[in-house]
Amino acid sequence: DAGVIQSPRHEVTEMGQEVTLRCKPISGHNSLFWYRQTMMRGLELLIYFNNNVPIDDSGMPEDRFSAKMPNASFSTLKIQPSEPRDSAVYFCASSSDRGFTGELFFGEGSRLTVL
Amino acid sequence: GNSVTQMEGPVTLSEEAFLTINCTYTATGYPSLFWYVQYPGEGLQLLLKATKADDKGSNKGFEATYRKETTSFHLEKGSVQVSDSAVYFCALTRGGADGLTFGKGTHLIIQP
């Protein structure tokens, strides 16, 4: 079975450019999470969707970040404009929704470098 | 709010050594507890879990016991291998819309 699929795996861009990260959750999963991982701050939850609806976006750092889930099989995380401090690995994870039990399935991550 | 505290890394051990990675938590009610593992270049994957007090989760030779009296969920393995080198994350949830709260992770390095 296919796991969570993220693209791109690596992105190098210049400050001020728009960045779009993509995620395809596991089929049948209807909870989706975006996390950011850095050495300094560890793993941070950015936003959590349930049935395509954002439930908790309190972790989104600022207005430069936005996330959408137009359907059950696709989500995007957009940064506009990007800044060097956004450099991190961004993970997408999904979960089946039978009352969230804590088991998340992670993608391999998108490593973003903003110069 | 919920929080998870793990021992700082890196933890460096020789092959076949005994491993303990400490984890303590703060949460109201009765959370479920988890250990996730992240191998180099990969996403996190669930290693083991425990959903109520005194439960023991186990997988791949790793064990952790849910200790409510000490609010702890320490990870142990009797004899580590080089292939166990990874970053280990302790986490908790109370379920529903609570989401999953992770610790900062502990980098484990096993030397041959």
C-alpha cells in the first residue's frame, strides 16, 4: 500500500519566493497534519485537518503560511514570501478517524532551504 | 496544556549495551502514550504505544511501561544494535481533537 506521499523531497529557493509543498495522505485516512522540524525547535504541529476542514491552525507561524485541503486526497502548504528562517523539514502525516488514537503515518518529508 | 520532556541527546552506546531513554509528561486526564522512531532521511514511524496505566508497549525488542504515579514512559532495550541508531520521540494524546504532542526527540548513536 502506498504511504503518505510528499513532494518535492528537496526545495532550494531564494528569499521572497513562493513555496508550495504538497501531500497525498493514505487513502481512507481523513485526518491530516502538517509538522515542521528544525534542530532548534524540534517537531512543531502547524495545522491539523479533519474531513478536509482545518481544526487547529494555532501552530501556523504567521500570515505568510497557509494550508489548504481541497479534497480528501490532497493538501498543500504554501509559504509566501519565504524567509531564511523557514528553512526546515516539513512533514505531512495522516490518520484514520475513529476517534483519534494517536497513530500517525508520516511522509518522508520535504526539506526546504531558503537562501 | 500537554507537554512531554525527554532526556537530551545525543546518547552514544556500544553495540549490545542496555538502553534507557527517559520520558516524562504533563497532561490532564488519562492520555495515551507513544514512542515514535525516525531513521535518517525518513519520516517518523510508530514504535510502540500504551493506552492506560501499567500497560506495557513493546516492539522490536523495545519496551516502555505507562507509569501514572511518576508520569513517565521510559523506553528500554536490553541489547542495542547499530541499526537502532535513530532519533526517538516520546508523544502523548488525549484523543479526539487533541492531536499528538511530541517531545523534542533523543538522538541515539550505537557504535559497533
